[in-house]
Amino acid sequence: MSAVPGSDRLPAGLGTASAARGKSRGKPGTSTNWLLYALLFLGIVLVVGPFLWMLLGAFKPQAEFLRNPPTFLPDAPTLDNYQRLVERLDFPRFFFNSTVVAAAVTVGNLIFTPMLGYALAKLRWRGKGIVLAVVLATLMVPAGVTLIPNFVLMSSLDLVNTYPGLILPFLAGPFGVFLMRQFMQGVPDELLEAARIDGAGEWRTFWSVVMPLATPVLATLGILTFLGSWNGFLYPLIMATEPQMYTLPVALATFATGQFQADHGMLMAGSVILVVPVLIVFILFQRWITEGIATTGLKG
Amino acid sequence: MATELVQRKPTPAAPAAAGRSRLREDLIGWSFAAPFVILFGIFLAGPILASFVLSFTSFGLRDLTNPIGTTFVGLQNYIELLGDEKFRKSLLNTAYFVVVGVPLTLILGLLIANALNRGVNKFKTFFRVGYYIPVITSIVAIAVIWRFLLNPDVGLINITLERFGIAGPNWLGDPVLAMPSIIAMAVWRGLGFTMIVFLAGLQSIPTSLYEAASIDGATRWQAFRHVTVPMLRPTILFLTVITTIGYLQLFEEPFVMTGGGPLDSTLSISMYMYQEGFAFFHQGYAAAIAYVLFLLVALVALIQFRLIRSEA
């Protein structure tokens, strides 16, 4: 055991915070540090590389995919892939479907889950304990379990291949309740008392005092719900069997495993349409997403 | 003060008034809870029970027009599952995916989080965002991209190997290599999530612990092993449970990349349930498969919580 913490004996990244503070921060640019940056950058290249490949590939004509050695940048950039997506496969329609479903699911969750979260955290009512236990117990139930009965239910209601069929089962998500209840517990009772003394009823208190306070949590929940719905696959796969009701993931998976499976350019372009809106949302709101997940995930 | 005390004493009229206000509280509470509870009951809690009932029936395509008229077959679906070679295969494949994939996702996530937490001050947000991108991306799109990267003839991976004189295999077309390829992709996608959660966990470890370790002459590895890892135990538990439960439900990757093949080598439990329920319309049988998956998920959560509690 050396007296000095062995800063160079171990691979970068296995060290401790104090070692980092004592050494690397005092002397930025030590060899370990450079190695660390290099490894992290290499990792980023490996993680982001496939997306770059997709973005560039979407502009390549089919012939260019078969060339060896492959081209990195498109040799003869073309919009042909996108044009076929629009003209032959009706991707604008799928984009519209995905947007309608995700927006409706998000709005529903932003209204219903804070209401229940508030009732669970701040109100006294009989049945509260059971509701809380049952909702939290379903937090981890696999989606496959509810799939078949929901399909049977939607079939008997004639809602297969309709927007309500794609939206209704997701309007009330247990995750939102978990998140909102946790937030509501932190709202000081004095604040609610003050509103009540001022003559506000429970509804007024909820809408004009509690909800404005909850804006950051609502933003996190809204973004996560939207992304979850936008990317959702198994449920729309069975509930949207007719092409005009496909969402983007269903359309992409169907074409990728069907007659267009070798049409690399078009599949890359389809992936771009599915991925890029999410990337934009993520880069704009990344703080809400990553910090929301880290804090709620841990303190749960 | 005195009058207040007197007033609080139950008078004959008080119980009725208390009952009324209790009722009022119930009404207010339920008016907030009802919209969620109704939707939740119809589309989530109800179906969980209905799925259980369905698993004891021979529900099929014909029953869709008259769901109530289906035939109960007792335990027949479950007995059939016991002897179903394909189901056993799907269990083993899913176990393979989980047992290899979960530790890799956690270890890589922890390594990156630790690297970001200590030596890196610049580009921190850049790294966090970069590693997290695949997590928020549609698995279907990722599977489409990766299938292309793994393409034996025109895929970037084999073309790169060729540069080094290595003849790349047919990754997804080989029964031995298909599952490892899917695991690699899942780990690649999942490590951003474990990284973010580990990062939050690391930041909550008091620096004084590391200072004490350093005064005691601990090496970096010793400090990592005896300070970081024990302090992260709740985070590790949380991530193991969440990742395992997620990975047990493997579906999109084999659906897009292999269709469950070759030779059923990537057929997962969810894939098999989908095939039985929506390709062959054996929905009673598929419900039984779904319930086995449900039990596995519940069991994993239970075992892991027990494990950590007994260790702590």
C-alpha cells in the first residue's frame, strides 16, 4: 500500500472523488485525465456514431449502400428516400397519428395523475390506502399482461384501428401518480391552509396554488410521457392493424420486416423521421429529463 | 383556551356533524381520484385480472365476437406450457439475455458515471447528453439501424473488420451469434440510463468518506470497492430491479432484427406470446404465457429486495 493514493495504478474512472479533487483538479491535464477524456470521447463516438450513420444514410441512393469501401458522406446526396416515404408509404399520415396519440396521452396524464397525486398526498378520504397500494403495485406490471384483455375489450367496443383505441389505455399511468404524489407530499401544508383561509375551495386550491407550483414536475412528466407514447410499439402494433392507423414505430417495423427490408435508404429515412423529433425535444429539455429521472428514480 | 377545550368535548350533536364532514371529505377526495381510478380500473387493473381468467380458457379468434361464451379449460394451458419445447426455449433465451445483459449494462454505466463524476469537468453535459441519446430513442428505429450495421455484406461492422483482414460473420443469421448481437445492442442502448442514475447516486456520497479513506492510505481501487460500492448499494438494487424487469420483456429487438430466429435462438417470452396471441390467435394460451412472465417479474423484484435487505 503506497502512502499516496495510487492515481496511476488503475484504469481511469475507477478512482475516487477525493483523488479527483486532490489531484486531477489541482493539476488539470495529467496523463490519467487525458486518457479519461479520450476513452469517454471514444465511447461517445460509438454511441452517437450509429445515429450519424443513419442521418447520412438517409440521403444516399440505394446503389451507394452496396459500394465497398462504403462512403461516409453521401456521394450523390438525394431526397429520393424521403420522397418515397411520402409518396409510396404515407409517412405524413403516420407522423400525424403518432403526434395525435402522444399529445392526447400526455394531456390526459398531466390532468389525471396530479389530481390523484394531490388526493393521495394531501386529502383525507376513505379508500385512499387501497387506491395507493393498488396503483403502486401495477407500476412494474409488464405491458404484455394487459395486452390481450385490452385487445378483446377494444374489439368488442369496435375501437380497434381508432384513435380512442390507441389512446384510452394510456391516459392513466401509474408512473405519473407515483411522481406527482411524491411532489405533492413536499408542498407545505401551511400554503394550502392559507389558500383555504382565503376562502378557496379544494378545487381552487388545487388548480391555482398547487398546479402552478408543480410546473417543473409536470414538465418532466409531460416530456417522459410524450416520449414513451411516441416510442411505444407493442400495443399500437396489435391495436393499429390497418395502415392508415399505423403510428411511426409500427410503420417502420412493418416495412422493415416486410417487402422493404432491403431498402436501406428508405428505412434510414424512416428512422430519421421517428428519431429526430425526439432528439430535438431531448436536446432542448435534457435537464428536465435526466435530472427528473435521476431524482425520482432514486428517492422512490 | 378553556372554551376551546370545552367545545371539543363530544356533545350529542357532534357525531352526526363529524359524520357529515367525513362524508364531505370522502366526496372531495374521490372527486379528485375518480377520473384516474375509473380509467385505471377499466384499462389496467381490470385487464390484469381478466388476463388471469383468460389464461384458464381456450379463448381464440371465434370468441372475439362473444367473449363471455368462451370455454374454461382449467389448468390445461399451463400444463401444455410445461411440455412446450418452444416455450422452454423462449424462457432460456430470455434468461440468457437478462443474465448477461443486466450486469454489463450496470457495470458499463457505473464506469462511465464514475469517470464523469471524478476527473471530468469539461464537456460534462455533452457526455451526459451523448450517452443518454439511445435511451430516449425508439427501440424500433435503433433495431433498424443496428440490423443494417450488422448486415453481413454491406454493414459497417463487417466492412470495418474486412479492413483488418477479418471475414465478419453473419451476426444475426447465426444461431450462436444472434443473441450476443442483440445483447450488445441492448447494453449499448441501456448504459445511458444506468449512468444517469449512478451519477446521481455518486453525487450523494459525502466527500468526507473519501478523505477518510485517503488518510487511511486506501488506493483508488480500495476506495472504490469499500466506499463507493457499499454507498451505492440502494442505487445498484434499484437499477438491477428496473433493468431486469425491462430486459425480461425483450420484444422489439428480436421482432425487427431476427423475427425470433434463426432456429428460435432469439425467441423471447414476449415474442412467443405475441406469436401465439396475434399470429395464431390462441389468446387463452398467450394469456398464460403473459402470466408466467408476470410471475417472473414479480419474483425477480421480490428476490432482489430480499437479497439486499438480508445483506444490509
